[in-house]
Amino acid sequence: QAHLVESGGGLVQAGGSLRLACAVSGDSISKLAMAWFHRAPRDARQFVAAIAWSDVTYYADSVKGRFTISSDNAKNTVYLEMNNLKPEDTAVYYCAARPGYSVRGITTGTSYNYWGQGTQVTVSS
């Protein structure tokens, strides 16, 4: 059973950058599909980015060109590099994982088995 711990959130001005990290224990990320979701106040959880096979990536349209998801198998950690942040990016960001190599439903939160506790990202205007 995988255990996920996020870090790297904080307060940043619009146009700034943050890098989130998701440290995984209990399983190897090379055997997992990994994703980031976020939940803004009064909003439903939304897909942000996912990575499978260590290099196949998916992004929500709202973050394409600004965010980059990557993985470091040696550190068993997945990252979300966030650039040109906007106030509408403000949310709690969650790391998620599911076993296997299929990409079916990879952008759907209900397809993930394991979740971290979340890290707050606040972007001021």
C-alpha cells in the first residue's frame, strides 16, 4: 500500500513559481500512475496533471504550458513545477497514485487508490 506525502506549497505572488513534491513510500512509482489534483474553496476536486510510464504526461487545459509534472524514480518522488501562477490556481493540491500501467481514466480522481493529505497553494494578485 502506497503512502503519499506532499510538500512545497505556500504563498506566492501572481506570476511566481512553486514546486510541489510528492514523496511515495510503500511502493515504487515506476509501478504507479501518479497525478496531481486540486480543490479550491467551494469547488469540486479537479484534475491538474498526471504521469505514467515515467514519461507519458497529461495536463488540464488550464495549466498547459505553465505546469510540468515529472518523476524521479531514484527518490521515489513526483514533482509538479508550477510557473506563471495565477490567483485562480489557489487551492489545496493533492497527490494521487494508482497501481498498474493503464492510462484509462488517468484524469479521473475516482480511479486513484491512494491520496496524500494535501498542500495549500495560495496565489495573491
